Amino acid sequence: MATEVIRVVDPDSGSGYHYDSLSDWEADLGDTTTGDLPTDDMIATAKCRCTGGTADTTAVTIDGWTTDSTRYIKVWTDPTESYRHAGTYPTGNKYRIEAAVGSWGAVISSEESYVRVIGIAVYLRYADEGQTAAVSINAYSGESYISANICKMEDGYQSGIGIRTAGGTAYIYNNIIYGFDNFDSGSLSSGGIAGTKYSDGTAYVYNNTLVDCDSGLISQDENGGTIYAKNNLCYSCGVPAVGEFAAGTDYNATDAAAMGYTVVGGGNTHDELSQTLTFAGTSDYHLAATDAGAKGYGVNLYNDANLPFQDDIDGEDRGGSGATWDIGADELILVITQEGFRFRNDDGDEDGATWKAAENVDIYVQ
Amino acid sequence: MAQILFRLKDNVHPDPDKDRRGSYKKGYPVSIKPDGWYEGNPNWAQSAYADKTKWFVVEVTDATVEELQHYAGSWKDNFDYEIVEARPAQGQYDVRVFEQNASASGANAITQAKVESFLTKWGCTAISATTNSVAFTFSLWNAVRSDAFWEIPSVVLKGSFVLNGYTPATGVGNVTFTAIPEAFPNMDQAKITTMITRRIEERGGTIIGIDYPAFTFEIERSDILTRFRANVKRKGEGIYRRRQFVLPSAVVDTIVATGGFAQRTKAELLAEIRNGLSE
């Protein structure tokens, strides 16, 4: 059993910190023995905190390590602590990393396989560069997990991708990505999630919410990679999806009249098009309780053969193997059904008020 | 004042290319810290930075963080090119691209393998290499029809190009692109028009007329060459070494022997630190 070497990254250098930037943690190979994790028999974990409200402003490139499936690199905010975002891009004492990067750079970039990026808020700043990304896993093999992150991009004319993967197998789920809309609609180099640059690459892209992106989902399949997309919500994107997606891709929703992708063999008969999607608020892409465009339209992935999971971006249980799932990163959780609830007509007359018929009211947690 | 956090311990990877590109070595600047970075911080002593077998610090007494930031940069490619011979009547140029960030001893010199695929995507021909230089023939007409110029895979499947005229004296070409609407599934005429118009204008073209699905535009050769230069830089350039600057081992040993902390002025640091390009 590998030893997990947990080191705290806190830009405010609070009690218990080890590094004040993710970049310094990486430079120290996570304080593992050599950075050759299989030989060290270690898992390198960066536990990110923000004890004083300061953002991490140095982009990080993970390179020069050796990993395998059980001795991997993990960058995350621990949900049992208070430093993870609450499903919106945070301020205050929530960890976030914000930086501008050069061409082909990323705020969080990895040249290694077997990397996990979980629960991180990432802000790609404008730098007048091209082919940039918030999170980029440029592995040639192995697995990477990218989940529960929030990515956004600063305005300014540059191409940028929220989450970009190259080779290996990438599992990308429960992320909210917005504002990657500063380039060309339908672009392969600007948008929400881009998968499989290399021919042997496979990406499973499930239950992500993509808003205001040039292209929502991008299959960079010109070299023959494979991308499966299920339960993704593409809202206000120039083109919801571009490229060829693998058979099994289905249950995606958009406000547009078409998804825009080609699904091998067709079969994507459950995509929801021209949907009216309602969110909780400005830059808050939790579903509103009144949403009728994504709520209940998803497929249950609790027992998915490739990427089974059961929670949403907030860590809330989507309801088990028999539940009806929502599309997107957020699941509206039904807390209680108030039966026989009666509303009064708003007739401005207290004494002579008339009442509506009794009805049942569902109360949700976003 | 500002402080530079240096790596003392070598990180090592068995793959030599990966080791050079990804591993921090003894004497590499890691990050730039503000004045008083650790003095007065009650938590610093228990942080990873307190391990003096891994780190040392140089305080630069007359510099700001911004003034030192370049020391924490990677050694990156920096391509440039020159036109060796122009044949404007044919819209052709013999060009050579070279590496500005090759060291004095030739480290990180450009090779044909490094740029050939990009040049091919631009329709370049007669590609050959000499030391730190790759020569080729660049054709304006090939370039303006290339996937690389438009950043669209298989652009010839999206529409066709016709050269209506080219004026060698001004370098202005008049081109019509006729889109194949079926190649843009799920996009209506308005969306296709907006996308193509924007793409032409973003690349320096001027729309002369639209008779959907035909878009006629003028483009000047310098716009194509500028786009080419930027594209080769974007797609061909990478990181050669994790850090461009390094403090020599003897200097590091001296600092470590005195407790892992030293003060320098900007000028003193500049005199001691080594730029990889000078190696």
C-alpha cells in the first residue's frame, strides 16, 4: 500500500502550511523521496487551502515525475475542510489559482500520466496568447481524473480551453466551465472541454456544465482519438459541440437547435435540444429549482461501465442507482415534498383573500 | 527588496530529455518572493522551505519582485525568420527560420524535425536544414489555402478558393472562398457568415463582397507572413530547459556554507548568475 504524502499549499502561509504555491510544491516533487512515485511507493497529494483570502497566482507545470496507476499525483481541495469552492467561482477563504500563461500553456499543466485535479477553482487570465488552457493534461498514456473544478477565462481575444487532454484516458466530470468565448465559434482551439489530441487518447466527459464557450465540447479527433460525452449541459455556446464523438455519446442538453457533433453510429436519441435552461443566478450555474431544461433529463451513471460515480460538483449524492439524474455538474436534490401546500392569490385584500387550490411543492438543494 | 527561492537539491528523471525539460536542478531559481517573505512568519519554520538541504534564499536588496521575475522563467524556444530571397511576381519567398535562444555552444539549436510538420501544413516546399537554420520556400497562394493559416483541419473540405488577382507591387491578393454549407452541419447561413467573416478579418483580410456562400476578400502578403510567423512560433516552440538561469555550483556552496541565505544587489546577482544562452 502506497504512502500518501500529503502536503498543504496555502498562499497565506497559514498554520500547517508547507508551501505557499502549487508551483513550489511541484518544484519539490511534493516532498516525496525522489518524485519516482512507484519506486518511492508514494502518492503525492497537494492539499490546497486559502486561510487568508489570497489567490495562488503562479501557474504550475507538473513535469519530471514518474507515476503509475496506484502511485499518482493528486491536486485537490479536501471537501472535509472549508477551502473548496461552493459550486461558484469563489472569493474569500477558498483556494483558487489565477494566472496568465504563454502559448500552449495552462494554469495547471501536467506532462505526466496519472494525475488527479479535484475541486480547484482556476482562472485563466488574458495574455494575448493562443492555445491556452485552464487545465491541461498532456499525458501520452495512463489515467487522469479531472472533477469538481470551476474554470473561467478573462475577457480578451485569445483562444483558450477550459480543460484539455491529450493522450491516455481522461475522466472529466462534474466540472463547471464558462467564459471561454473570446475566439471563434466552433473553434477546435477555444471552448469548454477538448479531448484526445493523440490517436490513442480516450476521454470520458460526463456531467459537465459549459456556459458561454466558443465550442462547448471539442473532439480533437483528427488524429483518431475517442471521446465519449454524456449528461453534459452546453448553454449559450457558439457551437455546443464540434467533431466526431464515440458511439454511446448521448443525453447531452443545449439551448441550441442542435448539438453540432457527429456521433458514430448515431444513437444519440436522448439529447435535449432547444431547451430552456434556468440557473441559480449570474455566474452561478447551479440549476434553479424551477429549471425544466436539464432537471431529470440525464442518464444514471451510477453503474457506468467506464466512469461510475454518484455525486455532483458539490459532493451531493445524485440519488443512487435508481435515481433520475439531472444533466450538468449540479444535481438538484429533492429535500422534501410539502404536500397540500396552499397559496393565496395576490389580490391585495387581507380580509377578502381568496386561496388557490392545495398543491404539492418540491423543495430542492442546489 | 525581494527574495529568490533557489533549488539546492537536484531533481532527477531517468529520461534525459524529460530531465532537462522538467527537473529543477541545484542553483535553479524556483520562485520570487516578496520582501520579508519568511521573516516574522510564525509558521515558516515548520514549512517545507525550512529544509536547508533543499532550498536556499538570495535576498536582492535593490530589486522588486517584478524586476526579478524573469529569473524564474523556463528556457524556451524563440524562433525568428528572415526572407532570403523574394519573388513577388510569383508570390514566393525563400525563407529561413532560426532559433534565437540557442546557446553559444549550440544547445537548443533548431532542427528540421522540430518545425517540418508545421511548415508542411503551411504548404511550404523545398525544406532543408543547416546548423540552427531551416530553409524553405513559402508560397502566398499555398499559405492562404492552408489548414494552418485558417486553423481549420482539412479546410479544403469546407470550401474552395479562387485567386481572382494578385498585384505584385502592392502585395494584395483578391480571393474568393466559396463555403460548402453542408460542411458546417447545424449552422445556419447567418452563423456561417458571421464565423467566416470574422475569421477572414481576424487574419488581416478585408471583405469585399459576400454572395453567400461565396466570400470575396482582399489580403495583403504581410498579413499572411505575420500570421505564418506567429503560428510557427506558437506551434513549434517549446521548453528546452526548466530554467534559463542558474547560479553556479560554487556560488551555491558558498551560500549554503553560510546558512543558506545571502544578500546581493541586482548587479552582484547579475554578475554571478549564469544565463543558459551564454553556455
